[in-house]
Amino acid sequence: MVRTSYVFGTVAPLALLSACGASVYETAAHQRAASDFGCPDNLVKLTSVGEKQYHATGCGKSDVYKCLKTGANESDVACEPQDVQSGSPP
């Protein structure tokens, strides 16, 4: 399986969502899950399951995403799926 790493370095969308209460990490995990699941953004739900780790569900799919800071800017964050394919958080 080919795995692509996504880095969400776009400041405006992350800053806007962060201002609404979501952390930069949560926002990046949400965007990555929506992309991975091929699911509309509004149908993806996240649950925090640890520091910078989120269980994402949407469109009949789920996984746990671990997020890390990748650069000097606040919005330089990448989230990787942990291949936990379950219907409920671990």
C-alpha cells in the first residue's frame, strides 16, 4: 500500500478553525481523515484518544490519526493514520 504524507501548512483555514476552538492538530487530523475517507468534511467526527491522537469516523470508515509538528510555523502539522480500522475508539 502506498502511503502519502500530508502536511497542512495553509495558515488561513487552520487559523480560522483554531479560532473556533479546534486545535491545529485536531483540524489537521480532521482534514486528513476527510481526504483519506473520501468523505465530506461535515460528516467526519473526531474523538481525542491521547495527546495529539484522534479517532476519526465518517462515511462508514474509521482510523486513529497521530499528529506531529513538522516545522516552525504553528500550522506546520502532519497527521498519519495508525491503521486502526474499528468502529469505536481504542
